Amino acid sequence: MKYKELHRILRKAGMIELSEQRAGHRLWLNPQTGEKFTTSNHLMHEVASGTLKSILRSAGLEKKK
């Protein structure tokens, strides 16, 4: 999955993209939990599987183990 696709999924799931950035990465907010997480700005690059799992967990789209 590319970051562009991931960003589309996050928006559709109700995540809020904040106007600020952290270390040059997009900052997102999960409105249900108040947790903030980042994603890369490299829209056409593939998301590493571990990174994808971590982002989805932070977004509340994957169950924690």
C-alpha cells in the first residue's frame, strides 16, 4: 500500500489531519482516543508492513494484541 492510499483510508475512517507536522511528517489525530500519530509525506512510496500495522493500530483500525 502506498502512503497516498493510506491517507485516503485514514480520512475515510474519520482521522483528522492536523495542520502541524512533526519532524517533517504529517501529524494525525484519532478523535475517539485523542492519540496523535504521524505518517510520511512520501505519497508514492510503499508503506513498510510494520509501519502500516503501527499506524493502523494508532488510528484504531486494527486491534491491539
